[in-house]
Amino acid sequence: MFRPCLFCSEKLPKDIKDRLICEFDVISLPPHPLLDLPVASHPDMLLFKHGDSVVIHAPYLKENKALLEPHLSSLKVISTDENIGAKYPHDVLLNAFYMGDALFAKQDSISRFISERFVTKINLKQGYAACSVCKVDENSLITGDPDIAKNAKKLSLSVLLISAGHIRIKGYDCGFIGGASFVTKDAVNFFGDIKRHPDHEKIIGFINSKGKRAISLSSDVLTDYGGALVLS
């Protein structure tokens, strides 16, 4: 029986991984040695998928070739040796998201291999773009970032702006909704209990209005693990 592949942080708790293993081939990403340790294994810092292509930092791919390549065989892998580092904004090289044909990113910090794929480019004030957004579907998103919400609404996207904060991340003051969730065809899955977020009623209602379910993967507070990349 075919199971989709799910790339997640090696820091994702065992109880959540054990639950996901029932549905996915779970691949725990090791840390990138040049990124800040708390986020060094976060998928939204390490991989950018668009269509049938995935962009990845060349030294990271070389270091983890045996782990990654078997699961990326169906994709065109684009490796980049552009500078990446632990200090912002050098850490956001691959941290972007897109809605339709529009790329949302801190445009002067994103990889050229990502930027060149899009004609419409939305420049954001801060570079943790992918972390900051839960893409419910191709026309709908949830974010705690007013700048992202404003720009998304200009494109006539459906947007739920939630309270910033209330999401834990080790080593930083607060995490982001995108890093605390991942989306499948029929659900938005949260790393923690969505009902422990002060805006949970609005969040669940918004997700349900898009024909999806909100799934809490543990009873803990929402925690940012860099989201997850699902390859089906």
C-alpha cells in the first residue's frame, strides 16, 4: 500500500511521529550545520517545493544524500550553493511560500532558484515567510503577520489574521502558525492542541469553511517545528 512521504524536523516529539507513521512514511530531517540549532532541522528552512521541483542547499544535500535522494526521486532536485548562515537574514534562503503564481518572500534574501520561477513577487517586511503562514488551500491562508495578510488580500485571497504569538518554539520568544502545522488534502494538522490557542474557534471555523478538518496531533501547546513537507 502506497503511503505519502512526510519530511519533518528530527525534533518533532516521538508521540506525534508515532501517530503520523500510521499514515505517512516519516523522514526526520537532520540539522543543517550552518543554521541556528533550534531551527536547523526545520523543513521550512531546508526545502522549498514548487510543482515537480524542490530546491535544497547543496552542502546539505551532499551531507544527507543517502537519506534524502530515495524520497526525492520523483522530483527535479535543484541544489544551490548560495550563502546560508545562522544569523538573520542569511537563514531565510529557502523560507518562502507561494499562492498560485505569486511568490511571498523577503525578496532580497531568497534563493535565485526560487525567485526565478515566479513572475509575481510579493516583497515582505520579514523573511520567515513560510513559517508565518498556514496555507489551508491554494486560495486561503492563516497568518499572524499583518503584512502578509495585507498583501494576500490585495490578491483577493481568503485570509484569516490571528493573534501573533501563543506558539512555542525552543530558543526564541515565539513561533509561527505555519511552523506549527502542515496541510493535507482534507485536513490541517497541528503540532499541539489547536484549542489551546486563543483564536481556536476562528481558526477551526475558517478551516471548516474550506472543507477541511482541524486535527490536533497532541495535547500540548502549539509548537513550531518548521511545519512538514508532504510528498504524495
